Amino acid sequence: KGMATPEEETITLDERKTLDTCHLQPDSPEAERIITVLNETIVKLEMSSLIPHITECLDRFADVLGPEITNSLMQHQKLSSKMEHLLASPEEEATVRAEEQQGCLCLLEEGLTRSVRDVLRLILANPSLCQALRQETWARKSPAEGFIKAFGEFRNLMIERLLTSPVEEEEKLQLLENISRQIKKNTEAITALQAELAAARQAGEEEIHKKDQVIKDLKTSMQDLAKDYKAGIQQIIQEGDKQRENELRFSQAKCARLQEDIEQLRTQLNALILEHQASELDLKQRKRRVETEIVNWIQKYSTDMGEKQAEYEEVSAAYSKEKAQLSLLLEKRLVLLQEYSQIEEQRRIRQKEEEELNTKTLAATCIQAFWRGYLVRSLFKLEKKPKKGKGKRKGKKAKK
């Protein structure tokens, strides 16, 4: 199906190695611990290489990061900016305060180490944040990408060494010895081929000498061809002169025919000019009549517009006068509206007072009617009582 390129072969070999190392299981817990440490280190390297990108895009990751991680990242950014400022200081200041800057650099390095450790601890404790950051691998810089790739290769090499048994190690050594023997044989074959190549070069030089002789012969033949070419050109020039004379005669005859045609066309042109002059006179007369009509219409239009302008001025004067009257009436209307609102308010207050007086009068009338009825009923009750004797009646009268 075709040969694979060296890059494709290396990629396939790396993929096979990673697959083989993933499928194999370590025999000892120490090897398993070493493998887990290497895997965790790769994860930490991937996350730490994305810290500069996260600090530049804190607004975009604010919802996922949380306040604690955001504060740690801001502190880390401050330390990084201090370190960059200190490293970017001029050389003169660096020479003057070398010891002081060295102490500051040591303190900043320790602080950066602690801040990176704290940030990684907080990031790795949040699986959703790790998943979101794995999608930002495009922002990783090429040196960090190269270092992570190299560490991955180191991890694969260590896993391969840890998973290799002593028997497999001996087989590999034997394979390396066989390869060295094959390389030795190949070098001997290369030297033999180089000797054959030198002999072939010698034979090629002799062949080139022969070809140079052939080239010289060809050059002489080319010179002969050049001479023949000049003679042929001279003959062609003579034939061309003859052909030019023939064509000159033919062109002169053709020019005479064309001159006759020109005379005929000139007579036709004169006839057409006379015809067009007559039509031009007719059109000029029509134009004059139309111009006089246009002048009459313009005069009529100007007179009509003068009348309309006078009418418009009269109407505008009447309109301005009515507008002034309208403004006066509006002012009066505002005054009347204010007075009307005051009158309405007074009328409403008077109506309310009348309603209260009517209700009070009606209540007093009801109370008086009820009291009169009560008095009448009490009188009827006294009259209906039986008369027991005169003494009593007199006593009652006296009492009354």
C-alpha cells in the first residue's frame, strides 16, 4: 500500500509505546507509585503552563474559578510582574545593587514557587475547572509544549524501564549487539560502494571527454549552417523585393478604384447636404413658433403668479390678524378657565354643604317624628288604663 515517511513511523512507534505502557500493569507497588507520580507531574505541568493565560483572561474564567482561586492568581500575577520588573532593570543598577537584587530574586522565587503550588492545589481540587482548562491548550506557549512533550517521552521511557523484566533487558542487549554487527556490515558495504562510485566517476570523466569532442564537431557544423543561413536570408530578401513590387502595383490599382468610389460618395454627400439644409430650415421655423408660444406662456404665468402673490399676501395679512386675535382669545380663555375652575370649586363646596345640611335636616326630622310618635303612643297607653276610683283619678290628676 506504500511506504510510510520517517515522521509517520516515529509517530506510530510513539503511539504504540504509549498504548503498550498503558495496557501493561506494574509488578511492584514502588513502580506503580513512580508511574502515578510521573502522571501527576505531567498534569501539574499542563496546568501550570496555562496559569499565565488564565491570569490574562480572569474575566472570562471568573464564573468557573471562584473567589479563592481568583485571589491566588492575582497574587501570583503581582509576584510575576515584580520579578519581570526586577529582571528588566538596567545593567548599571544591577551592578550597583547586585547583592540586594540577588536577595530580592531569591525571595521572589520562593514566593512564586509557593504561589504556583497553592494555585495548582486549588485548580486540581476542582475537576470542572480542570476540564475547562484542558480545552485551552491552544494558548500554551511552544517552550512549555516542548518541555511537556519531552517529559511525556521521559515518562514513557521510565514506564518502559520499570515494566521491563531482566530477561527482556538481556534480549534488548542482544538486539543492540546484532544491530551493531549489522551497522558494521553496512559500513563495509558502503566503503565498497564508494570505491565502485570512484571508478564510475573515472569512467564518466572519460565519457565526458568524448562528449566534448562531439560538441566541438557540432560547433563546426553550426558555423557551416550559419553560412548557409546567410545565403538563404539573401535569397529571401530578393524574393521579398520582387513580391513588394508586385504588391505596390496591386495597391496602386486598388487606390484608383477607391478614388472613383470616393468621388461617387462625395456627390451623394452633397445631395444629402442640400436635402438636410431644407429640412433644417423647416425645423428652425417650427422652433421659432414654439419659442414664441413659450414666451407667451411665460408671460401669462408671470401675470398669474403676480395675482396669486397679491392674493397670498392678503390672505397672510388676514391670517396674521386672526392669529393675533386668536392669541388674545386664548389668553382670555385661560383667565376664564381659571375663574371657571374657581367657581366650580366653590359650587362643589356649596353643594357639599347643602348635602350635609339636607342630611342633617332629614335626620332631625326623623328624630322629631320618632319622638312625637313615642309621645303619642305613651298618651294612648295612659288613656287605655282602667279607672279604679275617683280618689285615684284625682290623685292622678293632682300628680299630673
